Amino acid sequence: MDGQSYELCMKILPKTYVQQADDAKSAARKSINLLLEQKRIPEVGFSDVLIRCLLSDLADMDSSNFPANCGAGEREGRIFSGLVADRHFRMSHGVGRSGELTAVQPKAAGSSIIAKLADSLALHALKIAGAIHVATCFVVPSCTGMTLCLTFLALRKARPSARYIIWPRVDQKSCFKSMLTAGYIPVVIENIMVEDELCTHVSEIACQIEKLGAENILCVHSTTSCFAPRAPDNLPAIARLCKSFGIPHVVNNAYGTQSSKCMHLVEEAARVGRVDAFVQSLDKNYMVPVGGCLFASYDPEFAQAVSCMYPGRASAAPSLDLLVTLLSMGVTRYKQLLKERKETFNYLKYQLEVLAAQFQERVLRTPSNHISLALTLSTLDEDKCTMLGSMLFLRGVSGARVVPRAAKQVLEDHAFLGFGSHTNTPSVPYLTVAAAIGMTNDEVNVFVSRFEKAFAKLRTPSTAPADRDVDTTAVGD
Amino acid sequence: MDGQSYELCMKILPKTYVQQADDAKSAARKSINLLLEQKRIPEVGFSDVLIRCLLSDLADMDSSNFPANCGAGEREGRIFSGLVADRHFRMSHGVGRSGELTAVQPKAAGSSIIAKLADSLALHALKIAGAIHVATCFVVPSCTGMTLCLTFLALRKARPSARYIIWPRVDQKSCFKSMLTAGYIPVVIENIMVEDELCTHVSEIACQIEKLGAENILCVHSTTSCFAPRAPDNLPAIARLCKSFGIPHVVNNAYGTQSSKCMHLVEEAARVGRVDAFVQSLDKNYMVPVGGCLFASYDPEFAQAVSCMYPGRASAAPSLDLLVTLLSMGVTRYKQLLKERKETFNYLKYQLEVLAAQFQERVLRTPSNHISLALTLSTLDEDKCTMLGSMLFLRGVSGARVVPRAAKQVLEDHAFLGFGSHTNTPSVPYLTVAAAIGMTNDEVNVFVSRFEKAFAKLRTPSTAPADRDVDTTAVGD
Amino acid sequence: MDGQSYELCMKILPKTYVQQADDAKSAARKSINLLLEQKRIPEVGFSDVLIRCLLSDLADMDSSNFPANCGAGEREGRIFSGLVADRHFRMSHGVGRSGELTAVQPKAAGSSIIAKLADSLALHALKIAGAIHVATCFVVPSCTGMTLCLTFLALRKARPSARYIIWPRVDQKSCFKSMLTAGYIPVVIENIMVEDELCTHVSEIACQIEKLGAENILCVHSTTSCFAPRAPDNLPAIARLCKSFGIPHVVNNAYGTQSSKCMHLVEEAARVGRVDAFVQSLDKNYMVPVGGCLFASYDPEFAQAVSCMYPGRASAAPSLDLLVTLLSMGVTRYKQLLKERKETFNYLKYQLEVLAAQFQERVLRTPSNHISLALTLSTLDEDKCTMLGSMLFLRGVSGARVVPRAAKQVLEDHAFLGFGSHTNTPSVPYLTVAAAIGMTNDEVNVFVSRFEKAFAKLRTPSTAPADRDVDTTAVGD
Amino acid sequence: MDGQSYELCMKILPKTYVQQADDAKSAARKSINLLLEQKRIPEVGFSDVLIRCLLSDLADMDSSNFPANCGAGEREGRIFSGLVADRHFRMSHGVGRSGELTAVQPKAAGSSIIAKLADSLALHALKIAGAIHVATCFVVPSCTGMTLCLTFLALRKARPSARYIIWPRVDQKSCFKSMLTAGYIPVVIENIMVEDELCTHVSEIACQIEKLGAENILCVHSTTSCFAPRAPDNLPAIARLCKSFGIPHVVNNAYGTQSSKCMHLVEEAARVGRVDAFVQSLDKNYMVPVGGCLFASYDPEFAQAVSCMYPGRASAAPSLDLLVTLLSMGVTRYKQLLKERKETFNYLKYQLEVLAAQFQERVLRTPSNHISLALTLSTLDEDKCTMLGSMLFLRGVSGARVVPRAAKQVLEDHAFLGFGSHTNTPSVPYLTVAAAIGMTNDEVNVFVSRFEKAFAKLRTPSTAPADRDVDTTAVGD
């Protein structure tokens, strides 16, 4: 309905009622126009009705939805199933054009606006989270590892002789694979243990750079968010090294935007040294389904180069999910979620310490890690550690990981001792737990209560392993 | 409702009515179980109600939907927005595990079944389409170009010294980019013109292989579906060459599964020579939104290797869309769609010939291309050719592409003369049109009528170019 | 999105794309405005997307959806369940005000427009169906019987001494009850048999009027649509009588708008005599769920009086369903449905005659009834007749009714012999079948095939009545 | 998916995952079966997903949804529009049969179960609300006034000579109309003022009964919920009178189930005297859209008689809305809503007293009315009173009613002085406000703030009546 429609309504109803309705509607219209103008997350989240309305109007802008459209090409956005059309809000053309993710797609003006808005609101979100100087970002409809891989591939052109990527060890398969898939040789930098915490071995990085030769190194690939007892990498120190050696620096910030600590490391690194890009998972940070990643950079030109690496037109699903979510959240709720996560982390830490005291175990001291915690399982033998993992899984605790001391894993040609513990020499088996965005204190309580029962049961000598056996110790999935 | 529910209903209603309802329901139950057992496309498509029901039951199998689930990790499938949750049928965990696309995801049994079914039904679809000996396939939640890129990267390990990819020219940016992104040097094989048709220069391929050395060549990258007047590549000849030289052969079958001709080329090539993989776009062949690709192979081991290249967990969206679509379609409707496309192609060809006669133009003779056709624009000068493209676009004709004679394009360091025409020496400007799956004769009629008016207008000497100017000549988007 | 939104989009995208989208959208805008202006069924049906969009805009006009609304009364349209809100498109205030069904509801401008449009489009539909001189109509959110009852109650005031309603017998419980519920004594006029057909005994009506005294008679209550072998009442003759005696005439046109024959009877009766009102079921004529009735009249004043009889605010559901349906149908499809029904009736008649010949039965000759047909079951004994009904029901044939010869039914104090057959002296048991709007020839074929099998089985002497027993002979449900 | 489906899933996935999913699902299955067995509101509300799932399974039980159904009657539940089908969860057959609202509909087993469950859960809700001895209840798909009307019509048979209904005055049009529509003469009993409160004039009722003769009186029609300063009727006293005179007693409990006070009056009246029926609005008490009423009785036989008055098959919409809402609410949330309403009422009262003190007005002392409150407007002249109503309406305050002193209204032949104030001699103009179920303290604050501004503006001498004029003083809509 447009202005004329309201006029016509006045012939059906008393004018006053129509005017009142028109007034009421103007708030919605203003919200939409403010969004299109500022391209920022609204202070207060949009209602689902308003979001639906916006998406429907945008979908109408895609040529495949023009009433008079006639598709004479090989890719005309036809959708067979009504269920599928509905779930994509009738948008079928994806995002990007000719292999440039951020380009406007001529057949799909509405989808293009959605992609632009998603990127723009994501930039706003990064700034709220702490990356206040970030220059640009865009959604990549691939996992974080794939996005890291594309980033490496984009660096290749400028560094044709490079064969190595320097990588402070973090025991997560995808990020390791991202380097192999891109065709590079990871140079694993073992962490150093500072009290309980596994920290970046900065001098060893410098050492390796000198040994291998800067021009043979594609980049340093560092990590912020990780499982305790590993600490986020010392990004500023790495960034300074990269700057002085002229080596690119790519940061895996997988689930780091939910922690002001991680974001501060990124910002500080960019201030004092070199950060070419930092990438983060959409689902882990923004509570959307798995499927997308946010590539961010302080260098628009390099970002553009990465955007051009994607050889084709891409799924619009992650952009759409992110846009809907940020619109629905609003700045207020997003900030609140960040604050709540911090509080839940503290609550979790406190509760783990209570558990530790009760069972003669210890919460590892990892002051740099503000997302994940590790509780020792030193009073259980190796079998029982594994069994604990299964028991928790079968009792509906997902995400808590048992890390036994003896794990060894071969990834392609690289053998990792103590895989899962981020070190060749883990001193004790432990359980990691994380307080991720959206977790509540209630969930912490449920976790604690289930852990308590399972642990107590395992410590009772006669316990028969009645539980079904499940492989849940694997990390990095 | 389960068996007990129906029993309980009999205390509320006369038994007969409940029994009758239970009988009626058993058909639906049988359809579901047959699907789970055979993992094939049903003969007759499922209703949307049944599909919804199945998806809801499967979603309930994901741990993030367990009523008692407690997420203590960094990736727990939490979804903030109800709109987003709904559109993903409450499934958030994506597909794959630890960087293996086809692995089962422990947290997401339901999503994993969806992924398995999608792959299995896709295999069935490929066989229906003509690839009766294909061994395996899986959905890649990336564009066709990205999937080609992953395929090239997967070949790297076995061919460490390879630097080149042999590529019979096809003027589409994404597939060219797929090689650059993977870090290889495309060796462009110019096509040879046979009458109007641009055909594979097989002997030149052999020549280049010998010149560069087989061990330095990663693979031959051939193409089936393409715009007229280019013909599908001579796959059997290429496959024979690849076999004899021991070089992998990767086929870009972008929108080829809709044409029995393309599928026959793939099958024949696999029979007489070597085909390592053939990849196809989901949206172009199966009428789903842009976002996914189907990787297929005659070699399960190589397929597994490619599946392991994806460094992380991936979007479930393309698998879900494909599954829903194939369930909704059923074998009957899919076969009918294939048949109708063939008929529409013939109808389009006939209508273009009528137009050609009317305007003293010519439909280029391209007997090998069964999807796309080219109509000469020899009576228009270059400006008017471009204008024709704009006019058609503004009149709601999408996908028809004007290919002027003079286009030149530089992609990275490669300069292409006559870009869009697949040859350095195009003889005449022309318009390409395609009859893709889902197109109807009615759309052909609309196209013809709009073309007729636009063309007539351009041929009138005094026509002022009143139309807005649009850049629509670009191909390969 | 409004005009300004499109301007803002031009800062995000090339202007041309936005203009093209805006152009494409204008068709939708025009359709909506034409609807609001003319309040007629659109020639071509609206898409579901457009209907949703309209409903959403109208819902925004209800005060309960104003963002700043503050409800301080006892009825504020709050909806607890999101599922419920969604299914009513967020409209909760119902229709009407202070007990006038057609009044505008101040709190609910949007709902009021929906009600007005529904009534207006329904009037259009009645005219298309043949009642070209009908003056007014409105949706009553009650069944046909209740609407007849309200109509009788509305007549009371002007005829305070009336105690009787003259009613040519039609064996359907609801219409009989409508008179009892209103507190009147039905004067049953037995039908006369003309060959196979049961026709209005016009002279007996005249006779009864004179006997009881016109002032003691509330109205004559006649019927158009009915089960064969009853014929539609002779409306013109009744109308003439009513006119000459000054007695109101209320027509039960339950499912008559789907038959031009019934509509012609109503029109002709209004032309030559008196018709105060004719009422029709929404579900039976317009393919919507059960729940509403369309009251129509040639006398706007009397219609207004009936509208004022409903003592409260009413459900908007039937108006909404009707509006959505007529918008979705469009004039073209509605006319086509009417035409198809006629053809299906003829096809059904032909098929029944084939069946009759095969089984030595007869299709009763009922030339006046253009909706329903009766097939004799003279070769079955009474038990088998009943069993045939059960067998058809259990084989998924609904709506076919077996009318055995011996049925007797007491409704309140009135005993009906041969209930179901519209006569005290039915000559033969039979089965009635109807060709209602929306029925297809395919369904006729299915019916015939199932009937054939069941009948053949019953005629085989040894048939054990293995089927579950069901009471399905009751008519008038 | 059934048991066999899970078995089949075990061939696709590791058994453990499937078992875990099956375990998780059993909670849902148990909830459904408990509901079907006990037919009571669940303690904790069902999720929307579970409700949808249940409704879909029930819809599958309706014959119109049987895959092999063949409709050969005049009413086969065909639905033209997918939008309409969806919003009714594919159920089209309504409720009831042959004019009995509570009868099972053979063609619609699922719809019938929904109706039965809705009635049964409603009974549970009434008991929670305080009517612990109520015997039976059912949903009537009509407004409260229409249901009162049907109740009166059902009483007619046993009281053939009755012409009057005794009615303690309450200025609400619908309930007055309900008597006129049923054809009875209301005998209006003026209220007596006790301090500020208008109370039942019990002795005048006795007086009128004796004067008119008990046998000439159909029933006493009393009211619980009403606008202050009217008090709920003295139900116990009326019930005693009715019992001793042998006169039926019908209670209009329009929005009384949300107040334990009203429910207590009904229960107490039934204990000490006669209550034949009490009726309540669904939308006002259960937060569903307008359209239904709940008829309740301590006498199952009379309830059955009323159920049989409805002459036809009825809309299932109100039953469905109520069922979904009560399932979604659960006992816990329902009790909480009742408690919150009580608290909001107290908060509203307190805030009105603050306002009153501020503006030299008074909150009328109405200790018996626990839902509605009245604030005097004695410092405004009549014009400004009216203007206040308009101003509040235009500022988005709905439901607050200005009652000027001078209103007079003629309803049919009955002239009411001081209409809206429930008395011929209102002493002061006032504003009524109610705290209905679902209202929040925040809304109270918004109301107070808007009232404050509007009132202050009106008290400023120079105020030009710039506001649009709206008729919002009418009560009883």
C-alpha cells in the first residue's frame, strides 16, 4: 500500500482512522529508511514483521520476481519448490558477480542490497565489539578455514616464492587444513607454558623467519580465540615482527568477536604492527546457522583482492541470516549479549572452582583466555577420562571436551603429539568448557550438575561402564 | 503422534474413524521409510506437508534441539532470530566435521541424514540424467568455480611439480578464475571453427601436453555446457589423451545435467578415457537458489580426497534445498522437466529461425550445442548491438546476451580478444539465448515478441536512444 | 519501502536497477489500488505474495498493532500465541461493532477494510454467478442455519403475531432446526412427485397460507440446492404467492451459487414476486473452510436489520478466508470453475448411467437438479444398502449418501417418514452423488471405480460383511 | 518418522546418535500422549514446534486430507487458496454435526479431536480460574451476545409462556441486544448506588418477579464483569431468588474468568442457589482473536440442549485458537498471568490515585470491581470530556472510555438515560480504565503519562481543539 492506497481507504473508512493508521505506520517507514541511509544496526531491534516486510520488498526488486520477467539465459533464478522459495524469501540469485563477492548483481538488485547491508551492519558490529579502526569487512559464504585459505591464496600473487606459513600451534583441524588446502607448508611454532598457560613463542617465530627467509614465508597465521589452557596469541608482538620483516599477518579470530579481550588484541596489533586480515565465524559469534565467515581488514585494497578470489556467484544465505539477526538484535541487545557472556564466563569459572575443590581437581590458571576454561581430570585414569566424555555427551552436554594426555594425531604428513592440548607435553588430562555468546547461567548450572553426577559415578570403584561408547574426544570439528 | 496416540484417540472418537485415519497415514509413513531405506528420489514427488514433517522430525534429531541439551562449547548451534531458525527448519549445525564435507556431525544427526540423503538423491538424479556409471557425488556448498578450485587443489598433492592447467577456451570468468585462484597457470587452447561452430582443438591439446611435459600439467579442464556458437568440448577425445598421458581430467559440466547430450559426453569420456571429476551447478540444473555445486566422480577415492579439502564445517543450505527439491519433484516430474526442456529448445530454435528470416539474420549452425543458440546481429552496427542488450534487459528479458565483435577483456594477466565469443576472431556480432530447465514455450513467445519490437525499433533509422544505458553485455557473471 | 526508500537504494546500487525494480513494483501497486477503488474481484487472481503483502499492510492499520498502542480496556486484541497471531495475520479485533456486523470497528481499521472488501467482492461474485440484480450482501460468521435463524428473528418485529413458517420439505436437519431455534413452528409442505422428481407443491402452500392466515405466517422458507431426486423449489411461483399475500420469502440457497440454474431461480423469483433474502454457505460455494455464510438481499434496509441482529462483535475469519480466496481466484478462474463444475456434472451423469446399465439400476430422472444425482439401489436389500454406504466411506468416498427406503427420524416433535428421501413415500433405495465446485473428472473416475467394486462385491452372494460398521447414512450433517 | 524410521536411520548414522535422538524425542511423544489421555492443560506450555506437529498429525486425520480421498458430496472440505489452507492448518470441516456443536464429525476425525480437546482444556482453565465445581463447557463459535441469545432460545421450550427476561442494568449494547434478538422483553432493573458503587437492586428483582409472574419470566440475566463504578451483580442473592421462584439464571461472565472475584461469585451462586449457565468471551479472557465464546454450566443436560440449538456445522477457528493458546500457555503461565493481572490492577489503582490527587479528581470507590476503575473528570466541562476521549484515542490509548454525564441512548424501543454510566442519574463524568489479562505495568505507565499530558493540556485555558474529532465515547462495542 502506498500513499494513494491510504487515500482510497478514506473512502471506505472514516478519514480519522486511516490517518491514525498512516501515522502509526510512519515509524516503520522511518526505521527502514534510516537503515537504508545509515546502513548501521538499529539501536532497538526490528520486529520480525518489519524484517519480513523489508525482505519481501527487497525480493520484489530481484528480476526473477518481476511479474513480466522473461528468462532466456542459463541461470534465471527459477525455483522449483515453494518451500525452498519461501525459506529464501523468494531470492534465488545469490550474491556477487563474475567472481567478485561484493559486486552488485544486475539481475538481483534486492539481493545485492541485502549483501551490502549485511556487510555494512557487520562492520558496525565489529566496531561495537571493539575493532573500532577496522576499515572494511564482507561476508564469505564459506567456513572460517576456507576463508583463511582464500586469504592465503590471495597473498600468493604478491609473494610468488613463498612456500611457508608460520603458525603458532593451536590444535584445531580446520585452521591447520586451511594452510594445506592452499598448498603451503605450515611451520608449527610450539607454544611455551607460562605457569598453566600455553603462550606464543614469539622469539621462535622470529627465529624461524630468519631461518627460512622472509620472502619464502607467505604470512604468519595467528589465533585469538582458542581452548584453554592455550592463551590467545600475542598478536601485538607478532604484528611488530611481521611489520619489521614485511611479512603479511593473518589472524584467525574464529569466535573472538564475542570477547573484548580478543578484539583488543586485534586492534592493538594493527596499531603497533601489521594485520592484513582477521576472519571470524558467523555462527560462533552471531548466533546464526553454520555456513558463513566474516572477513575483515584494515586494508580495503587487500580486502578487495580477497573478494575477487571467489571464482563465481555465491550463496546469499549467510548474508541474509546475518542481516536478519543484526536487525532483530539491535545495538542494545547485542551489547547486552556481550555483557551477559562476560558475566556467564565469570560465573562458569566460579562454579568450576567449586567443582574442583569438591573433587580435588584444579581449574588451570589461564588469565589470558576469557572464553574457555580447563578443569583437570588428574584423579581419573585415561579410560575413565574418555568415558567421562561419552557420559557427558549422552547426558546432553555438548561442547565440553575431554583432552586425555596421550592423544596423538597425524594430519596429512604432520604428526602432533598430545593433539588437542596444543602442546607435545601436556602435563595432565583435563576438560575444557567455554562460555560462548548466548550461554546462560542456567546452562552453567545444568552443566555443573551433570558433570558432578558423572564424575562422582566414575570415581565410585565399582562403576560398570554401562554407557554406550561414543567418540567425542576429537577436537577441532 | 505415535501408535499409542492413535489408541488414545479411540477413547475420544469412534474407533472406526481413528482406524481409517491411521490407514490413510500409513501411506505417508511408508514413503518416508522407503526414502530412508533406498535413499533414492521417490517416483512421485512428496507433498510439501510431508516434506515439512520429515524435516521437522530430522531437526528434532539435532542435539541443539534436544529439550535437555546443555551447550558448553564454542559452537552450540544457538540461533538468535526466530525468522532465521524457521527458515533453516531449526537446523543450525551445518554439514561435515573436522573439514570433511561428507562426515557425520555428532552434534547433528538430523542434519547429517539430510546431507547423506541429498548426496544420495543427487546421485540418483545424475543417473537419471544419463551418467549411469557415476560412482559417487556430494554437494559442495560453494559455487562451481570454487569447487573446481578445490578439485585442482586436491590434485596438487599427487602432482607436486605441476604448474599448468590445459583449458580449451570458454569465455566465462568464473571457470577461468578457478584456475588462477588455485594458483595455476591456464594454458588457453583456442577453439577451431567448424562451419559456424567453435570446437575443441584436440591436436593442439596434445601438442601443448608434449611441449609442457605431462608431469608439469595438473590436469585438463574441459567444459560441456556453454554458449553457442561454442560447442561442448570433445570430451571423449580429451579423455583418451588424458588417459594416455596419465593426466587428470576435470570437467566443468556447469549446466550440463539438463542435457542428455552433455551427460552422454561425460559418460562416453569416462568409458573410453579418463574423467577424474565432473562438477555441476545446483541452481542451474536443479532449480534451487544459487549457492551450491555438485561434485561427481567415477573414482570414490578421489572424491573422498576432495571432500577432505574443505577446511571446516559447511553450510547445510544447498544440501537442504536440493533434498527438498528432489523430494518435491519426484522421478516422474524430473524426467518430464528434462523432456520439456528439450522440446522448448526445439521450439526456441524454430522461433529464432523465423525471426532470422524476418530480419535478414541467421541462426548460427551449432548442431552440438543443445542448450544455447546464437542469432546474428549483422544488420546492426556496434552501438545498436549494445543498445539492443540494454533494451532487452529493460524490457524484462534477462539472460539473453549480446556479443559484439570487438570486445576485449583482460583477466589478471591474460588478455582475451573477442571476449564473450570464445574466439579471437569472431566473424559477426550475435545474441545468445538459452533454453534452460524450467523454461516454457510461453517464455519463448514473450522473448520473441520483445526481441521483435526492440529489433524493429533499432532498425528504424530515426530511433533516438531514449532508453537508459545499462551494462549488460558482460558475460560470465 | 516507500518512494524515499527507492531513492536511498540508488545510493547503494546503480540507479537503473532501482528504477527497473520500481517499475516492476508499480504493477502490484496498481492492482492494490484498483482493488481499494473498485472493490471488485480482480480479473486475474493475485499472487499469494501480493495477498500477504496487502494483509500485512492492513493488519498494521489495526490499533493493536500500532507500535505505540496502549490498551486500557477490557478488549484490546492481545494475542498470547505467536502461532495464533500468525494465522490471523496479526488481526485480532474481529468485525463489526456494538452488534452491527457491517459497522466499522474503530480499533481495527484494517480488519474493517477486510470486512468491507469481503462483502463487496462477494457481491461481485454473486453477480457473476447470475444474481445480477442483487442489491447487497454481507458475510455472517455463522453457519447457514444460524443465518436463516437470524433472518427469521429479524422478521419477528414486523410480524409480531406470526407463529408459523411455511417450509416445502427438504430432508436436511440444519435448515429445519433453524426454524425451531428461532422459535417458530414449521409447516411442512410435502413435495409432489413428477415422474422421478420431487417438486414444490405450490397449491398446498397457497392452501396453508389461507388456512393459517397470512399474518400468522412469518415467512415462506424455500430451498434451491438439494439432493436428487428432490428438485429445487419453484421459487418464482412461491415468490408470486408471497407477494400477493404480503408474506416474506426467505430462500435457503445453501450451495446454489455454483449453479446458474439455482441463481436464475432466485433472480426470476425476485423479478416476478417477493424474495426478502437468500443465504448461502461460504464453504460449499467458495472453497473455504466451514464457518461462514453469505446473506444476500434485494432489499438493503432489510439486510441492515439482519446485520443489526447479531448481538456483538464477530469473528473475522470467514471474511478473511473469503477475501483471500476471491483475490486469489480472480474473475477468470472463478468463471472457469463454474464452467468446469457444469462439465463435471454432465460427466458424472454420463458415468452413472453407464454404471446403472451395467448393474440393472437406474439414474433417477431429475432434470431440474443440476448439482446432485440419484442412482437406484433396487437390486440390493436394505442391509446391503447400508453396507454399501459403509464400504464407500471406508474406501475414501465421502459425501455419497445411501438413502434406504425405511428411514424414519424424529426431529424435536416432528416425525419424518422416509427421512433423507424428502418424501413420506420413497419408492426405491438410492445413492445420491453431487458434482460440487472444485470436483474433477478424475474424482468422478475414482468414485465410479470404487463404487463398481463395492457394488459388485455386495452382489456376490457369499460376501461376508468383513468391513467395519460405520454410521454414514445420516444426511443433513 | 516412526520406530522403523529410526531403525533405518541407524544404517545411515552411528547407532548411538540415533538412539540419543530417539531418547530426546520421547519427551515430546510423552507430552502428546499425556494430553490425549488426560485432556488437561499441560503444566508447562508446549513449544510452537510441538503444537504445529500435533496439529499437522491431527489434520492428517481429516478425510479431506487423506491422499486417496474422493469427495462426491456437496461439502467436501476443498480449499482453493493455499494461504487459507495453511492458516487453518489444512483443516476445513469445522466442528459439530447436524446442528450439534459437540458432536463428532465423521469426515473430520482430527478436527473433532481438536474440538474435544479445546472444550476439555477450557474446562480445566475454568477450574483453575476458580469455578472448581463447573460440570461442563464448550466453545461456541459466536460472540458472547449470540451465545446468550442461543441460551435464551434453548430455555424457551421449557418455558413456553415466558416473555420477559429480568436484567439488572449494565450499559453494554450486546448483552441488551442478545435478549431482543431472542425475542424477549428485557425488564431493566436499575442499580442502586452504595457510596460510589452501583450495586444489584435485589429486592426490586424479587418485586418484578412477583409482579410479572415467575412463569412469564424466561430467566434472570445477570452480569459479573463490568465497568466501574458498576459492581458485579450480587450473584448469590439472585441465584437464591431464582432457586426459590424456579426461574433459570443465566450469567454474563464476559471477561470474568480473569478475576477470581467474579469466578467466586459464580461458584458461590451455584452453591447457594441456581445458575443454569455462565458464558464468557474467549478473546477477553484467553488472549485469542475475537470470534468465540465459552458456554459453561453446572448442568450437563442443559448444556447439551444449548449445543443442539446451533443449526448447522460451525467454524473450528475459535476452538483451534483456544487449544493452541492453552497448550502454549501451560498451567504455570496461565496462573502467572492471572496473578500478574491482579498486581497490575493494584498498580493501576495506585497510579490513578496519584493522578487524581494531582488533578483534584477522585478515583471512585468501587471495592467490588476488581478489573475496572473510574476516575472522575469533574474539573472538565462536557466538551472537554469528549475531547479527552478523542485525545487519548489519537495518542494510542485504546479502551479507556470517557462517560459524560448527559448521554442518552435509545436501543430499539428502550431509552436509557445516562447511557454508559449504568444509571439514570450519574453524578459526575468520569473515565473508566481496566486492567485486563496481559496488561503490563509498563502499559499502565504509558497510559498515565499520556493521560497526564492530555489532561493538563485540556486544563490550560487557551487550548485550541486542534485534534481531529473522533467518536470514541460509545461504550459497549
